[in-house]
Amino acid sequence: MSDSHLHHQMSPQSIRFCPLCGGALERRAVPPEGKREMVCAGCSFVFYLNHKVVAATIPEDEGRVLLTRRTIQPARGKWTFPGGFVDWGEPVEDAAVRETWEETGLKVDLSGLLNVYSYPGTPIVIVVYRARVIEGAVRTCSENDRVEWVVPAEIPWEELAFPSTEAALRDFLSGRGF
């Protein structure tokens, strides 16, 4: 499923019923700005569609970065770094560590926020941390078929999964970010 397909499925027009009482949703102007939102005709619950948050890490070791090759859509067969959606109520930092463990078999310590990435038309915010490995052995998972340590000169720039993958790796290599 592509990001645009997900975005299309979760547009305000596609949500029809209130998650609280099951009443019909209708577009209404909502204070204070008067922005039109989906509002329940029964209980007046406002159904805001919010961004989903992805937490990711760029693990580093002796000048190399850890990349994974995806076996799932979107961007199947392309390279990225470990990351995934933050669970409801889960701290973003914890999600970054958890996703890295699930996707690579490595436990990491976060060594700082690299940057936050978002793009027009895509309801996803990507939070990327610098990380260092503290234990574990590299392995693949159901979402990837290769996990490799790569020196900067060997980063497959033409085969990266997402705009945020390239932007974050460029920020990482240039020493930019927070």
C-alpha cells in the first residue's frame, strides 16, 4: 500500500461515523478559526485526522551506518534505516529503540535527535535519532531481507526508500541536525 493510497483512504471525506457514539459525521466550521472538520451530528465530537508519527534511528559504528532493505510496500526492495510507526501512548524515543530491535536484532542507545521530516500531502512525520549499538547481533525480520553496515561511500543513493531517508542520511553525514 503506498503512502498516497493510505492518505486517500484516511481523508476526511472517507470517515463517515463517529467513533464514540456511531452517529453520522458532517462537515462543519469549528471554532476558533472556523476550519471545516468532520463533526458528529449526534454528540458533537470533532473527528480530527492527525499525522502518524514514525520513529527511526541511524545506528552508527566506526564510521558506518546501518541500512535495511525493505520487503514490504511501500518502497519494497529499497533501502532505509530502522524505523516504524509509534504505538498509541508510546514515547517516540522508546518506539525508535523498539523498532530498531525488531528490525535488526540490535539494542541501541539514542545519542540525540537528528531531525524531524514531513512533506506536503503525506500525513506522516518522521523523527530520526542518531544511535549507537550496545548489544545484539544483526538479523533480518519479516519487513526486510538485508541488514548491512555501510560506509558513506557505499550508500545506495539511487535505491533509497523515501525522501526522508535521503534527507536524514545527508543531514547525518554533513553533521547537520540538532
